[in-house]
Amino acid sequence: MIDRDSLPPPAPFWHRLNSFFAFPFQLRPLAYGLLLAFCSLLFEAVFFLPDALAFVVIEVGIILAASRYGFKIIALGARGIRDSADFGRESSDEWTYLPWKLFAISLVQTLLIGWLAWYELVLGTVGLFVMSFTFPAAVIVLVQSGSFFQAMNPAYVMDAMRTIGWPYALLCFFLFLLSTGAQVAISMVLPMFDGRIVLPIVNFAFIYFGWVMASLLGYVMYQHHDAFGIDLVPGAGADEGAPVDRRTPAQIAAQRTDAEVAQCITDGDLAAALGIAYEAQRTADTDDLAAQRRYHRVLALMPDKKDTLFDHARRFIPLLMRRDLASEALKVFKACRAIDKTFVLDDPATVIAMARAEWRGGDAHGTLALLSGFDKRFRGHEAIPQAYELAARALVQGLGRADMAQPILTTLENRYPQSEQTQEVRWLLRPAA
């Protein structure tokens, strides 16, 4: 484990300004930003709407998409991810709705300032300054909590400002400069162009500076992740001198759950261990091998959960076979058979695959145990000839009991006279020269 307490703190954000300006030029955000920017040219393709309305609809869509990605930059940056290639497919439902919540916050604050200005112009001016100064802290609270009400709560906003300390004023100053950067860039570039290409240029300018601000906010949250209660991802802080943790977030979560379950078992609290393991596999993907393996092992420790163990094994074993873990699948099957000799699988393809694996391992008895009653349990299934052929091979080549394989050949000749398996078994039982 990495002792982060012994590591130097992250560098102040004003030492990393170049990295914030460079972030939107990383390959993935650059491609996505250009795609969004050029979407502004599609308003004529929305033929069922007037051009003006189509333009507004498309621009709103661009703003939403760019804002959602901006919130993703902040949220993942707060956890120490500053390379867009490491974003992967990480997503959160909260990021989807954060732009709407931020819009609602801005609307409420604007209405409040408008009312103050109507009541007294000076109060309106003061309110505008306060809103502008506290807005970055409100965004930080919104990203951290995902809550509109917490982001509107002055206590949470002030707490975020206190956490950052005096550099918060410098943060506001840089954000103010960046918020005007798009207008400055547009005023410099637009005279060089005319026509419709102006639309993508304007959009990209706003997208670029918006994502620069998002990268800056994410890093500030990362600077104070301990105070904000943010868990860093593996590898975060490597450029500050931290040794690199190569574990994925999923591996870290799985190891933590393993430790909790192991502690419960050590304490003799199997019910608690089962509850943790059950919940972990319930909320995980159905093909999460670690979660399913953990749940199965806890069930195996509880004799009164035999039926649950068997039901889970019938789902767990096919998963192991899909992952090419035939030896583990066979161990699980045999463990269940040791508890109840009537235990069988209900998936014919899995049964055949396991029987083949058992035969390749040289266990003829195990092969026959798996195939026992196959034709009755899966009546009419297309894999029955394969089961017959494999059983005959185990009897003849594994046990030297050609006499017991003869009825299999008779059945194959009667039911599947032209099949490849019939010919194979006929060859196996050919008379000795």
C-alpha cells in the first residue's frame, strides 16, 4: 500500500497553468471538441424546423454535451486523472444532470440579483460581485455532492472556500481571465475568416476555454482532496513523487470487499460475510468474476445454504467456462457433487465443454459423471450425439470397456445414422485386426 501521508503535497495550481491550457489539445478532447464545434453547421439538415429554431436547438445540444464533458473533466481531475486517455468509459448519472443543476443555480442567483437591483441598485451590484466570487466554490460543491441544494447552501459554499484558503481569490482571478479569453480569441481570429466556418470557430473557442477552466477546477479539488473527502484513483500523484499503484479502481474495490468478508469470517460472523458478498455480486456486472467467486466461497461455508449454493453454481460455472477457467469450473462442480450427488448443470453446452475438459485431463470417470443422463435431461438437443461420442470414447479409451460402449453405438445408429459421431464411435468399436 502507498503511504500518501509521506508524499509531498501537489504543486499549487498556478505552477501548472500550462497543463490546463494544454488539456483540450489532448487527442480525445480535441477530437470531441472539434466534432461538437462543427455540429453547428448541421442546422440546415434539421429540415422540419425553421433554420433559426434548428440553430438554437443544436447550439443548446452543443452546450449540454460540452458542459457534461466539462463536469467529467472536473470530477475525474479531482480524483487525480489529468490524462484524457485514462478517462476510459467511466461515467456517472450525476454528470448527466449537473449542467441542468448549474443552470438552475445560475437562474436562481440571477433572479435574486435582479430583485436586489430592483429594490436597490447598490445591493444588486454587491449581489453580482458576491455571486461571481462564490460561483467557483458553488461549482466545486455541486461536483462533490451532486446536490443542487448543497451548492445553493452558503454554509457549504463558504466551507469550500475555507478549504482552499487564500488561493481561492487567485483561482477566481484566473477563472475571470479565462472566461474572457474566448471573446478575446474570437475577436483576434474572426477577421481572418468569413462565411459559415465562423460558427465552428466561435463554438470551439468557448468549448476550449470552458474545458481549460474545468481542468483548473478539477486540479484545485485534487490539491485539497483530503479535506474534500475525495478518493484518488491508482496512479494519482505519480508526478508529485508517489509510487505508481497499478491496480484499477475495480481491483481496489474488490480487495477492500475481500478484506471485509475475510474479517467477518475470522470473527465467526458468516451471516455478515454472506450479506456483504451477496450485495457485492448483486450490484456488480453479471460477469464480474471476483464478485461471483467471493459469493460462491462464502456460500460453500454455510451448510444451510445448499440450495442457494447450487443455484449460484449453475450460473457461476458457465461464467468460469466462458473465461477459459475449466479447471476451476470442474472444482466447483465436484464440490457441489460432493455435497449432493444429484447435482447437475442445466446448460447443455457447458456440460459438453466441461466433459471435454475432464477428458483432456485424463479423467474418464469424471467425464462419464458429467455426461450421465445427458440425453434424458436435454431431450432432443442437437448436442446429444456429441455426448454419446464422448461417453463412448471415455469407456473405450479411458476404461477399456468396449462392451459398455456397444449400446451407445446401437443408439447412435438408430437415431443418428448419418452423423459424424456415429461414424467415430463405429471406428472406436471396430473389430480388432
